[in-house]
Amino acid sequence: MCCGLLVLLLAANCDARLWELAWNTTQLATLTSLFSLPTGTLLAVLLFRTDLPWRRTWLVMLCSFLFMPLYLQCAGWQAGFGQQGWYMLASGSLGVPALLSGWRGAVWVHSLAAVPWVTLIVGVGLRRVEADLEAAAALDGTSWHVLWHVTLPRGMTGIGVAALWIAVTTAAEMTVTDLFQIRTFAEDIYTGFYLGEGISGALPGTVAGIAFAVATVAIMTILAWWLCLQLVPRPGPVAWQSRRRFALGRWRWLAVAGTGAGLCLMTGVPIANLIYKAGVIVRMSGDDRVRSWSLSKCATIIAQSPWQHGDVYAWSLLTAGVSATCVLVVAIPLGWAAARRRVLAITSLMIVAICLALPGPVIGQLIIAALNQRESALLTWLYDQTLLAPCLAQGIRALPLATLVCWHAFRSLPEAMLDAARMDGAGILSCLLTVVLPNRLAALGLAWLVALTIALGDLAASVLVVPPGVDLLSIYIFDLLHTGVEDYVAGIVLTNLAMFLLIAVPITIVVIRRRGVGE
């Protein structure tokens, strides 16, 4: 509350530009929440707490898109309904605004990208509702009475956490807003960098302007802190005991049809748009253009993409792999210290919250300020000639989730196992090396893969700090999207999409099976 009043007081002394940035950022987060929260909550109820058929299949489809980068999702929708999309070309609407442009496009892409996160967060909250309360309520009413009056109210914390997640992650991103030309706090800093202004040019140089920016980041950090508090693991073994499944009855197959249609809209339509664009052939018939689709052309473009852009793939995998490895090295001690010591848990939580709250362009600018020191030959060499800067940027973006994964894994270890090790004379470090890590290798592998996917997909932070001669897939595709999604661009995007799905689908299947979700 105090920080909110501080921002309002500072904003009163700021110019119209800062007012516009604050209003646009708030409006984008609010509209995204209004669209994604109801959809994600409904899917969470259906997938986690009802007898909906094929729940695991739907969950794999949905959760595989959790870490799908926003620039790939933008590409999928622009290929169909952007200015150069197949729909706009086929309808001859080249002189009018595209179906997905401006605010309409930004809110649409952000909302669909948020739905999987809302579904997962709310679903976990619904699974934590006390079974005895539901059993007691079932004695006095129907299953739907229990769902409406017990399960959903007790699961409201998950909905609040999901809303916070949307607010923090949407405010910290500039990918969608830059493509659809919406001025927000993060996007303005990014644009200011490319105009040669940096942070001082993106924000007015007055004390009020700088203080306004600092207060905004502080509020985002506080929101991220509270968000992390809700995501902090509970001590002791994680028990995903069986929960009451509400029977859909005569609505069962209608729910299946609605779920399938919704997931196909979110995941199938963008991919279909890209496949069509990759294989489209345009021939002239007199004065008219006749469009047809060729499977051979589509397959050829997709197959040639890795070979034609092999250096971009190599740089991307190398940078993301190094970043993910470094993140895991940092996340292990952070997670272990937080799981054992209360004071260290607060410190770890603060680190996670700050990394989660900082907008991507701010992270990039801070790295530039730290490394781009012309009076230091070593720092200049590290900044211009090595991958240190992009690895740092990707690492900061990936550290929060990787730390939370390790934290959950370490807190779920049976206390008796650790007590036995301590009785044998093992210290904190010895317990970690001889007991904890050998028993949590699968979780560490999951944390590394999560960090890898986030590092591969990062654009907002790493776009500002890539050294000369290095091309990353995220930046390469992002630059191409500004001129439209042509057939060769669709081929690159589809190849990149397949690479992410090869990582995400196995992660999702393993987690769902180990947690018994959908059973």
C-alpha cells in the first residue's frame, strides 16, 4: 500500500510519457488477467478435479507450452492473422489493419500464453484443498455443491497467485509489445537502448522520473516476493494423495469437446498457420494470384532450416547450455540453504523475487553497466569477445524457476534420512553431497532442463547484450518477425518450435506421471 501511494505521488510529478507507460503496463496486465484467469481456472477444474476423459493427454498438450517463448507464439498467430498472414492475403485486406494488431494482438498473445500457467497454478491449489472438508461437505450436499462452496473458495489462493504471476511476467516482457507497438515500461527501455539512450533516455532524467522507475521495480519485486511465498514448498515429503473427482455426468462429452476445441485453438491453430505459410505456393493466373499448398515445399523448408542457419542454432544451444549449467550450480546451494535455514530461506527468496521481477531490458542494461567499462581491458574483453553477458542475462531469467524446483526437491526429502546422516557425523555440505544430490538426480535434471528452455527462449534480456558475431535464435527470429512471417521464416520457427517441444513434452510427461496428476 505504501509503495502504491509512493508511485502515485511520484507519478504526479512526472510527465505524460511516464503516465502513459505506467497506464499501458497496468492495462495490459489487467486485460491479460481478465481473459486468461477464467479460462485457466475452468481448465484447472476440469483437468485436476473432474472425471474428464483423457486428462493426461490434455495436460501434456497444455503444459508442453508452458515454456514456449513468446516470440514463437507471436510468429504462429502473425502467420495467420498478422499483416502478412495467410488470412489477410487471402481476403485481400492488405490496406486495413490486421486482425491481430495493436492492443488486440498484444492482449490475445499474452492471454493465450498465460493460460497454461494459470491452469497449472490453480490446479495445484485445487489439489491442496483439504480432503476432510470436502468429505464433510459431501454429507450435506451434491458434488457440485462441494465444488462451488468448498473446493473453489479454498482454492482462491491459487487464483490469486496466478493473477500475480500474470502481472509480474507481463510487466517484465517486451517481446509482444514491441511487435505490436504498444508502449510499456519494459518496451520503452528496450527502444531507448536502440536509440542510443539507455535507461537515462528511456526515463526522464529528473529525480521524480528515476524515483518513479525505482518504485515501480520495487512494487514488482514485492509482488514477486509474495508470489514466491505462495510457491515455497512445504516441509516434508510431498504427498499427492487421491482427491475427490467430481462427476461431469451428462456434461462429460460436452466438456471433452470444449476442452479439445480450446486446446486446439491455443496450440493447434498457430502451428497450422506456420505449416500453411511454409508450404504456400503463389502462381500468377493472368492478373490474379492463385495460392496453393505443397507438402513437399513445406517439408523441404523445414528440413533445410537447421543446415542453412546452423551457426545460429549452435550459438543458441551453446549459450543456453552454459547458462543452464551455471544456473544449476547456483540454484543447488540456494535451494539447499533455503530448505535447511530459515534466515537463508529469506535471502534465497529475495534473490528469486528480484530476478523474477526485473524487466528483461533492465537486466540487460544492468549487465551493460557492469561489464562495459572502457577503462578495464579485462571487462571490455569479457563483454565484447565472450558469451559472459548473454549467459548472465539468460541465467538471471532462468534462476527463479530452477531454484524453486531444487527447493521443492530438497524439502521433500524425508527428515529421518537427513537425521541419520547427521548422526553419522555428516555436516551440511556432506549431507548435500552424499545424501541429497544422489537422491534427487531426477529433480536436478528437471531443473537443468527448465533452465535450458528458459535460456533458449529468452529475448528481453539477452537481446541487449549479445556480442558482435554471435546470433541467437530468439533474436534472429524476432528481427525477422518485424517484416512479416514469410515461408522461410515459418520454416525456421517450426524447427525452433519442434526443438522446444522435444524438451518440454518429456518433462511434462515425467512430472505428470510422478505426481499422479490426472489419475
